[in-house]
Amino acid sequence: MDINQLYQLYSQIYLADTDTRKIRKGSIYFALKGDNFNGNKFAIDALEKGANYAVIDEEAYNTLPNTILVTNVLETLQQLANFHRKQLNIPIISLTGSNGKTTTKELINSVLSKKFKTTATIGNLNNHIGVPLTLLSMTSETEIGIVEMGANHLKEIEFLCNIVEPNFGYITNFGKAHLEGFGSVEGIIEGKSELYHFLRNNNGIAFINEDDEIQVKQSKNIQTILFNNSIQFIEANPFVKVKFKSSTIESQLIGKYNFNNIAAAIAIGNYFKVSEDAIKLAIENYIPTNNRSQIIKKGSSKIILDAYNANPSSMEAALENFNQLKNSNKIIFLGDMFELGNDSAKEHQHIAELATSYKFQQVYLIGKAFSTTRVKNAFIYDSFEAFETSNKNLKIYNSTILIKGSRGMALERILDLL
């Protein structure tokens, strides 16, 4: 069966599934494989649960009239997504970057959805599987698509761009994330800039933060929409407040580092002629979730929970912002930063020194990488379990607390100890 024929089946209901635990009635199930699973084995289960068809790539499972045998299921999923994108013929905004991708994507979606029927990446499903599924979640009713793209190696963004074929693009920043895969900061810039290369070669438009010299430099010879000078930062204590045209916008996002994310969403909304009042309403009503810069009250203390992800750039920004808060009794819990390769020891030592230089009331450093750092005035543990054993009942009152670490550290568990 070729892609055109498969598309005729898919377009009957516009549903594509890859997880038999979440099969939707009438969908097409794609039997993906991984290191520890083989989706082909669950094809019959998917059909029994309501899928109309199951796309498989192993002959042994081609036992029913509504199983579709292909050479490679993942490649077929990606090809179908690109075929669908071409039929949609709508503007699609793709964004990538080292920090803030998901928050920025959700802000953009919040703003644009005030005027348009939008479809955006759910959560951070931004890889070679999530991106095709995002495209395939768009229907004939979708007026603008918003696709987040993640990468930890060169050529990944290029690959995803060739599936998505975005008309517009935005790179949040170029920070020290996934150094292990990209090899260096220069590699990160090159990898993320693959989005610019696609836009340049396909007459696309890039939204550019004119305060970011790297964005300005990397986007030469592309049609650009510059922003930031038209959007003014007022304060972040702790929530970011900005001025746009005649409006003062009071967000529910903490940290000055979120200003650029907000500014990008405002600029993109303004470009697509979303009204000033609608932009203000969208930004002010957006509340972060999923351990991303959440404000939590517990007893007499206020907690900034930012335990979804961490890298040296986002750690620096979070510590700088936390230091600037006009609060007393400030305490920090930091967890290891992953995927830093040979730079791990150096970067963890730098963050440890920075954290202790700010004279916070208490500094806790948790994880194997942080345990090798040498600093004074910090409590250091080589694992969360070691930290937990020593702090089963933390006595913290009337304090402002920052919790930040990579997702694998699951530092939100600290909340149970406070």
C-alpha cells in the first residue's frame, strides 16, 4: 500500500495511535518498535480495542484483512505526516531552542487560539515520533499549526523540518543543553540553526529576538520579524510583568528569563493580528503546569518548583532570578543536570560555586555529579535517596524555596519532605 492509499484511510477520521493503552475508536494503529518493545505484537490488541487498521512491518503479524504490512512503520508514519502536511496548506510555526521551548509553544498557542483554531504539540512530544503525531492530530478545521521540535544531535532539526515544512520559525535561545550530543556550544548553535537553514531555503519567515546577537547573526538572508524593542520588561518579582502598546500584562510566569518567551508569543500574536486585548488575556491566563516554574504554597513557605528540566544555562538564569527576589530566608535544592558529556564536572562545579556565592540561607546539592563538586556552605548528597534519608522531616518555615533539576532527578519528591 502506498502513502496515497494509506492517506485515504487515515483521512476518513484523522486519528493515528501508537499506544494500545490509548486506542481511539476508528484510528490507525502504528506498530512502532523500540529497544525494549515491539508494537507488532500488539496489532491484534489494537484492532480489538477499536482501531480500524494496524500498520505493521513484520510478516508474521499480517494475519487479518485490516493489518497493513509496510517495510518500516516509523518511516511510514513520518511519510504519512508529511503527506498530510502538504494537504493541509496552512501556516505552521515551528520552534526549537535550548530552553523554554514548551513554555513558549504553550504561550503562542494560548495567544493564537484567541483568534484561530490551532493545533499544537501536546506536552513535549517533540521528537521523530512526537512531531509526526502532532501533524497527524491536525484536521481540516485547523487554521494554524504550532510544532515544537527538540534535538540532541546535529541534523535532527533538519530532519524534522523536512517532515513539518514550517512557514514560520522561532528559536528560543542557544544554551548549554545536550552538550553530550552536540559536542560543544558551537555544535548547539549549528544544530538549532538548521531551522533557519530550512526557512532560508524555502522562503519562510523567522521571528527574531533582536536582543539576541546569535539569533540576529544566524538568521541573515531570511525574511525576519524582529521583536523585543516593542515589548518592555517591567519586573519579575516573582511574576513577569511587561508593557505592550497601551497594555500592562501581568503574567503568571516567574523569572526574568521568561520575558523572552512572553515577548515571542506577543510578537507572533501581533503578526497574526490577534487583538491587543486578546493577547493580554491569553498571557495573563496562562498558568504553567507539569513542574515548570510552578508556584506552590506549603505551610508558611512559598516554593518555586522547576523540576522538569535543567542545564547550565537555565540553572544560571534560575539562580540569578532567585537571588533578585525581594524575599528573605531563601533556600535552594538543586539536582544533577544530565547529558553534559565531558563538560559535566566543570559545569556542575560552576553551578555549585554560583549557588553558594549568592549567600542563600541554605544550599542543597543532590546527585552523583553534584557530589563531586567542592564548595563550602552547601549540603551535598550523591543521590536523592541519600538526601531523603538525612532529611526525612525537613523543618523549614517562612521561607522561599527553589527546587530545580533535570527530569530524571524527579526533585518534586522533595515536596513530600517539606
